[in-house]
Amino acid sequence: MKSTMKRTAALLLLSTLTILPGCSKKEDSAKQGSSAESSSSSTPGRYELQSGIVTYEPMVIMGIKSLTTLYFDDYGRREARETVTDSNIMGMKSHEKKVDITDGDYIISYEAEKIVNGKDETSRVATKTDMRKFKEMAMQMGAAIGEQMKKDFDYREEGSEVIAGVTGTKYSVSLNKEQKDQRVYGVLYKKIALKTQMGAITIKAAKIEENAAVSAAKFEVPAGYTIQEIDLEKEMAGPRKSSNE
């Protein structure tokens, strides 16, 4: 459960960093008559591309190698983030593939593969988290104090940078009002995060395929999995102490 919480929190942080530079813009990127406008979902499109595939450069942290690929459709209303990790630590060799799907108001996470020392330990349980309350809160904040939000985060335009063969907008924000010199840097291309740098950790795109055909299966939980509903608000509140404690 803690692993699910961390992954969900990471996705929320990434969403915040990508939304912040454009939070004061009221216009939707969807053009009149486009499939984004006709979508049955009330969720705004996140990107300025209808679909795409972004492959990020491999990362190696403390002997753990990870490779992430982002698939999205319907202007980012549906996206799947696949992360493959390989490690060999103190004789324990593991290979894992985890998938996080954002589909409208929900984040769904599951293990596609987990092989430890040659043994299949893949869990067949997918967690489904309702994000509507948090999205509504973020939208209200953005609509009410978009420019103030930029000020509070000390948002700065940093020019442009070429990533994966395309030119994106470089920006930086501070997540700590008291230490504004400790900054997070990013590069956005059509509102897609191609680079995020937090201290010594850098996530950078190696390849982007614009308007690529993405199979609907990428946004579905495979057959044979049990879906477990997660109440993120309760999980974040943590267990309540009894009166005897």
C-alpha cells in the first residue's frame, strides 16, 4: 500500500510541475470540432498533441536501472506510464515492470511483471484511485490564483532547450518558499514533460513520437487481475489512534 501511495504521489507531483507553467491560461488546446472537444470525459486535455509515445533515457540509481515509456491518447486524458526496473543487489536479482494508467478521473496501478531470482512473484492486484476531489481542488486553485501560484512557486522562464530533437520551453520553480535557490528545472514541449531535474536526479526524453497510434490495450488492466479501490483521502490521513492510545 505504501508503494502505491508513493507512486500516486509522484504522479501528482509530476502533474503539478507540468500544469504550473500554463496554469494561468484559460484556453483549451483542443480546437473546435476536434476529438478532444467531443470526448465524453469532462477532464480537460493535458497536452497539445492528440496522441504520442515518449521514451525516456535509462536511469541508474544505487545500482537500480529503470526505463520509462509514456503512452497517451485523447490529448492526455488517457495515458499509461510503463516503468521497467532491473537490479542485482547482494545476490538478489530482480526484473519488474510496473504500469500506471491515468484515465479521466482515475489512476490505476499494477505490476505487469515481477521476477525475483528467476521466480515469478507478480501480483495480480491492480489499485484504482479516484482523483476527482484532488483534481477539483487543483482546478479551483488554478482558476482562482493562477498568477499567485506562479509567484508562490517563483516560476521563471529559462529560455528554450532541444530535447529528443524538438525545441521545448525551459522553466524552473521553487518548491520551498524559504529556499528559492533550491529549484526544480523542466522542459515542456506542447505541455509534455520532456525533462525534469530535481537535484541530482534528471528524467530526460530520448525519443518522442508525435500523434502515434497507441493501442487501447495500453490503458486497460490485463485479464486475470483483481481491481482494488483505494480511497486516497483516507490513506493520506493515516490510521486513527484509539482513545486508549
